[in-house]
Amino acid sequence: NTDGESKSNDIAGCGGLIRGVDRESLGSFTKFIGRCSTFVAELWDVLEGLKLAKERGFNRIEICVDSAAVISTIINGGGGNVYGI
């Protein structure tokens, strides 16, 4: 589970946790991002979650994100200028 947040494109951060099949906590993270949009904060959030999963040696994961724009970008292989979305 991950969530990124930005207040008026001013100060952003993200955080999340990895849960096991029985919903037990297997790790967590937080990150100060700085100045960016909520969309970019959500992308950072997914990246940091994937990095933590890799560090912990997980090969099969399910990502839970509450941003439809981020989900669409990941599914459709979006790239380029993320500020234009």
C-alpha cells in the first residue's frame, strides 16, 4: 500500500508499507520529496515501494495505489513529461 501527497505543488512526501498474505507488516518507508505535483509524488511512492520490495527479496507483489492517473500511466506504459498529465 502506498500513498503520495503534495499540498498545492509545494511540499510533497510519500510513504507505504509491504504486507504479507495474512496482512502482517513486512516493511515500511517514508520519503520527503520536496516540491512537485501530487501525481509525481504518487509516482515516487510506487518507485520507493518497488525498491523496498526488491531490497526485501520479494519476487511477486501486488501494488495498491489510489491514483487513477498513476494506474493508467503504469498500465499504458506512459513516459516522457509526467508534468503534462
